[in-house]
Amino acid sequence: MREENDNQPLHSLKKDWEQLESLASPERISLHVIKEQLFIEKQKQKKAFRKELCLFTLTALVILTVMATAILQIPALFITIEVIGIIVAPISFIIFHYKRKKEMSL
């Protein structure tokens, strides 16, 4: 019984030393892991681009609407721009949604 207790700290130290050695040794990254990481980053960039595109479109729509109403003071133009925005926005969303679904299934 006493011999086991004496070996316990040595065994624990040996495990710790092995962990330190494994952390210190440079590991090779497989080509598959690199491709997977690149694919994930590419998907993140596409998602960020789509988000920025939607924000840009919305901002442009608001700015054009404000400019048209301020400069031309034509309520019909304001209503037309808003109606076009209401129609185009869901269509754009559906297109982006299906493209994203298609890319995720690949």
C-alpha cells in the first residue's frame, strides 16, 4: 500500500511532463484541416459581405427617399420608392437565403 502512495506523485509528474512535451512539440496540420479552416473563413466573409450589402441597400434606399422628398417635394415619388423597396427587399432576402442554403448543402 505504501509503495503505491510513493509512486502516485511520480506517476502524476510523468503525466504532467508528457503533457508539457506534447505542447512543446510542433504539430503538423493536415491539408484537410487547412482546407476546412479556409472554407469556414470564406463562409464567414460571404456572410459578412451579404450583411453589409443589405445594410448598404437599406441605407441607400433611405438616403434616396429623403433626398427625393427634400429636393423634389413629391409625395408620389416617396411612395413609389418605398413600394419598390418593400417589393425588392423580400425578393433580395429570398435570393440570398436560397443561395446560402445551397452553399451550406455543398
